[in-house]
Amino acid sequence: MFSDRFQGKLMTVFYSVGSKPLAIWKIESKEGDIRTVQDEHLKSNVLQILSNNVTTCSISTPPDSAASLGIRLPFIVLLMKNLNRYFTFEITVLDNVNVRRRFRVSNYQSATRVSMYMCTMPLCLNNDWNQIQFNLANFTERTFNTTYVETVRIQVHANCRVRRIYFCNQLYPDEQLPFDYRMFSTKPLREKPKSMLVKKVKKVKA
């Protein structure tokens, strides 16, 4: 999908402000609701994904499950709001032995589990808005003992609000990012958004 395009320092795959924010995404909402709303803190349009069942309500890219994003940048950053409900997202990567591996991250798991093709891990979120940073190259190496090649697929499930999802060649402080890549609002948040980094991967039997 993006394999033949120039991939610079930053590459956005979702931005809630725009005429067609879901142009390259597939929507699944069998039991739930996906809509654009105005967030009261950011004073900006964001995508809200709500459902009592996280598995049946999601957005995913690319729309064709057999295709690949082909993004080689090793960091992914999600700007999302914690709605104090179950939430999960998945990232599928391709490694140097031509195997697709999946990382599934959620706020309702308490332990990390690793199998041959999948790693599931817990995520601790702050109240309100969060900046989730994920080092795909590092996690692929530490978890599967292989080398990250590219990101194949992203799937974001209920329950959350999403402002932006982007890839980068390294993690940048706010002052080095374009203004619309930062988390900001006209009024102070109740808590300052913090970067969420999963630091430990402990292998257990699947």
C-alpha cells in the first residue's frame, strides 16, 4: 500500500480532522457505534469507537486483509483517549524470515503471553488523553528474535477516541513535531498526557 512511496520522518495513517479520515480504513461495527464527535478537551473532531464487545467493533487498515501497509518506519504512535472501558489494538508486522507476527495490546490483560506468531501484552492508561508509543523493531527482536521489516496491518478496537495514528523513524519531543502532531487543547487536561511504553516482555507458554 505504501511500500513504493517515499517514507520520511513522519507518516500518518489516520487523522481525525479532515474530510475523509477513514478513507484507507475498513469499518466493522456489528455491535457498537463508530462516529466522529467533538472532544470536549481537545475542542476538535475525533473518532469515537464504542461497544460492549471489543471484538465486534473496530477499524482496520488496509481494508483488504490480504494486502500490506508496507510501512518500514519502526515506531508507531497513537493519540487516543481512555474512556475507562475495555480497549485493545493489534499491529501485524513482517519480519526478516518472512513471517507475519501480531502484537495485541489491551487494558484488560494482566500478563504478557508469547506464542510463535503472537504476543499479547497489558497496557496501563492514564485518565483522558494518552500518547501510546510502540517500538516495533525493538519488540520484534526481543519477542521473536527476528528483525522487523515492515508493518502489515493495524486494527483499533473499542473503546476509545482516536485523534491521530502515525509512524516515525524515531520518537520526537513535542517541540520537534509539527503542531498538529501534538496533543493539545484550548483548556488544560485534568491530567497531562503521558507516553505509554511497554518496557518488559516476559515469555510464557501459550
